[in-house]
Amino acid sequence: MTATAFWMSLLIASGGPEEREEISQYGITWILDRPAPAGRYVTGDWWVVGPVTVKAVVPAPAPGRNGSVVDPPAGEKQGYDDRIAGFDPALRASFPLILRPGQSLVTAASLERVGDRTPDTVPDQYARGPLRTAAVLTVVEKPPPADAFRPGYVGSWKETFPAGRIRRDLLPRLEPPGPLPEAAPLERVLERIWLDHQREWVNRMMHPLENMPDYGREIAQIVSTVGLLLLVDDPGGRHERILLRFLQKGIDYYAAVRSHDDLWVANGGHNSGRKWPILFAGLMLGHEGMAHVKATFQEDQQTYRGRGFRGQTVLWRITLKNPNSGHEEVDPATWKTFGRGDNNGLKAEGYRKLNGPTWVGQALAARLTGMMESWDHPPFFEYVDRWVSEEGTKAAGHPFVTAMWEHYRGRADEIGRSVRARRDGH
């Protein structure tokens, strides 16, 4: 299917607004007090013309379970399930609930027991959290364009972008260096909202089984792989759905940092992979705020210039304040006692090895699109180069990423300059 054919099929499938009294997605149903015009955004999530009254939700809210939150704020607190840290019952919506244009209602469906899995559980989910899935209903004043992205579900930033705004001319359309990743699994893992707006490592427990992996390493690996896949020539439009869903992730992550800009702090392997979707969405949608996002990101906090024990000039640290931070500056023979208890240099080195493979594709994607300056943290790119030079063929977590690095790293900055020139109209 060509990209044009994809868009035609999408527009035909979406149709026009239809009067609905019940709106359902992923096993969650919002029941209105009367029918209202409703439809879907370009990535499949529902909108409804308001104001509307949601009189009930299925699964029904229960004490500490199946929580719904209006415009959930990013930060320490959440209102979805009392088995997740930071539970604040004051955030939970009660029904009937009047929703007005510009508001987003996020509804979570809880599991009966933590550790249970469902047939729709995404790969690489460790099942440590209590949520099965989550979905969002967005209230609008009038039907949006058929190609509209959903506005971010977090906080109050609700800018809407048409897919027709995508700067496809800025995709370098690179020749594939070998076999490409299968599209269907990536489409699936990007399909639903990534519920990812809680500060620090506890956000892992908020990641629903059927929406996303729970651990940052796997999130970052998806971002790394998809980030490069979207730069490969795609004349048949096979990756169009992946592109749209990945851009939606960038919009959502930007809404999160607009609500709280100190979320994804350096901590082991939890919080990588959130920066590149925002920057890429900024590039593709021509949005300066996303293209130059200012917030806390793990990749930046964990990389710095310094003097390593073995002569390294750019280093990695597990956190900013942990006793074992700066372990690369000291003799590896002292790592067992560098730090405190099990927070020693050996543990820090283990997490350095864990993160490295998931950063390779992100760094290369930023180079290939001329976005290094927008990333605005040179030590990250210097460190990834160092990582690959030390690890060789084991450096990347996916064969496709390895092939892309080997084929394009030498020309990446040149390709990126040409993309930047097109972006700037030169």
C-alpha cells in the first residue's frame, strides 16, 4: 500500500462524526447521558463534541481501582490505582462528570492481582504494575480535521496538529542496509497511550500491561529502533502507521513536560527514551517548543565530560547523587567498595552496560536529521561514539540498529546537514 492509498483508506474508515451514547476502546467504555457527535483522531483515539456528561464508566470505578483522571498532572501523584506510589484519591473523577471542550479524560482499567497477564500484554512487560490498560477520551468544541493528531492527554497544553503538517521532506529516506524490523509488532506497541507521566522510577508501576513495556530499557529500545526505521526510504507506505503513532508519542511526552519538566531523572535504566520522540515530533511538525524542548532527561544527566580512570574523556554515571556516581573516575579494582552497600561501582557499571545498547539508535537518528544542536547535550553523542567503539558489534540492542550504525555513522553528520538545510530553507 502506498502512502497515498494508506491515507485514503484511513479517511474512508474514519468517516464523519456519528452520534454516540457509548464510546468504547480497549475494553473501556464511557457512557454519556445523551448521544453526542464523536469520531476518531488519526491515531485511533476518540474525541467527542462537548460539553458532555459522562454518567458512567466501564469497568466501574472501585475503591483504589479503575481510576479516571481529567487532564492528569505530571509529577509525583496519580489517581489510577492505590497500588501505585503517589496515589491521590482527590485526582479521581467521580460520575456523573461534566466534561468541557479542551479537557481529556484518562481512564485506567485495573487488574485484580498484580502479576497477572492478559492475552494482549505487550512483549517485554515484567507485569509489576496493577493496570491492564488505559485510554483517553478528548472533548472538543467542534469536530477536528480528519487528519488531526490527538492533543496531549497530560495537563493543560492541548495544541492540535494536522497530519498534513508533517514535514516529510525532512525524512532522509535512506537506503536500507539490510532486513528491516517487522512493522506489525511496532505498530502494536505504539498503538495505545503510553501512560508515562509520573516522576522518577515509580512510573514503571503505572505503565499498563497492554499499552507499553514497563521498564525504561525496553521503552528506549523501541524508540531507538523506530527512530531509525522512520528514516529509511518507504515508497510503499508500510511504516505510515508507525510514523503517526510515534509522532503522537512525542506530542504526549511534550504535554507531560509542559506540566512538569523534571520527570525522567537519571536513575539506573528506568528513564531513557523520552527525549527523542519529542524532538522528532518537533522536527516533523515544525514546532519550536518540541524541537528545542527544555526538561530533565536521563540520557543527559547520565553523560558528562570528565577524566576517566582509563583515560576516557566522556563518562557515564548512574545518577547525580548516588554514592556510586562517578564510578568511571576511579580504579575498577575499587568498585566493590566504591559507594555504599550494594550501591557500589559494580552495580553502576552493570547499569552502564544495560543502557548503552538502547542509546545507539537515538544518537544516530538525531545525527541523521540534523538535530544534534536541538538535543543540546554534546556529551551524550560523544559517549555513544565511545560506547560503540568499545563494544563493537555488541553495542546496539537490535541487528537493524547495528546495521544502520555501521552503514551510516560515517556520513551521518553530512546527511544531517542536508536535512537541516532543507528545514531552514537553504
